[in-house]
Amino acid sequence: MQQTFATNVLKKEKVKEEEFTYIFEGYYKRVYNYIYYRVNCSYTTEDLTSQVFEKVLLKIDSYSESKAPLEVWIITIAKNAVNDYFRGLKKHKFFSLDTIMELVGREKNPEDILLIAETNDNLSQALNTLNKRERHIVALKFGANFKNKDIAEMLQVTESNVGVILYRTMKKLKNELEGEW
């Protein structure tokens, strides 16, 4: 009896491991890109992405397909991780060493580093002019590569509404960036 129980536990763990491998391989890039669009730092993105998949592994038993598709569930976890990260930054206003490491870590000359930093700063400032919803939709569209239809389902709005929001948001970003040049 004891041996049967142990065998069943091992089989269940093997199935869980295979499920997680499938999920990780299928969604890692989308989650990473989504988070990167929100935080704009690869080191922070890597940390948050690993936190997301750790939570997925721990909570996979509580996932219910009847409540939401798997990708929506995973992106919701990623969204919450990013929101928690930003909440934590508000408590600890400090200069990010990750950003410096990002710039210095590349083997480029100082002029390239300055241009990249300036471009990233301009884009980051432009993205900061967006409200939370607009920024979330931009991250879903261009970071996680979701189609408007998928975004509409996640946000429970119409597909055309997503298209209008994206159009207006891109126009807003363009105007913001052109004003800085």
C-alpha cells in the first residue's frame, strides 16, 4: 500500500513537471516581452519573469480552465508581479543599478551608450505619460504579441474598442516623442 502511494505521487509529480515544461516553453517569451515593455530593464524583467513562473508552478493546481484561458491566467500573474514591483519602487525611491548595468554591460562605445540611454529615456518618458490601462494594452499588444481579439477578451471590451485605444495611444506616443526631438 505504501509503495503504491509513493508510486502515484511520483507519477503525479512527473505529470506536473511535464505540464510546467510545456507552459514554460510555450509562454516564457510572451511573459518576458510583456514585462519588459512595462519595466524597460532586462535584469528586472528576468527577475520578475522567474517570479511569475515560480508562482505558476506553485499555483498550477488551482488553475481552472473554466474561469479563464491559460494564457490569460499567466499574463494576469505577470501583470500582478509588475504592479507589485512598481508598488515596491514607490516605497523605496532609489536609483536603479540595473539600468546602469544594462548600459555598461554592452560592449559599445560611450557615444552609443549615451544614444541608447537617451532613446530609452525618451521612450520611457513617453510611456509614462500613458495611463495604466493604455500602458497595459501596449504591453499586451507589443510585448506579449496578443491580437486585438485576445486583448479584448482579457479586458472584457470589444475588439474595435481595443483598436481605437491602441490607435489613440500610438498617436499620443508619437506626439510625445516628436515633441522631445
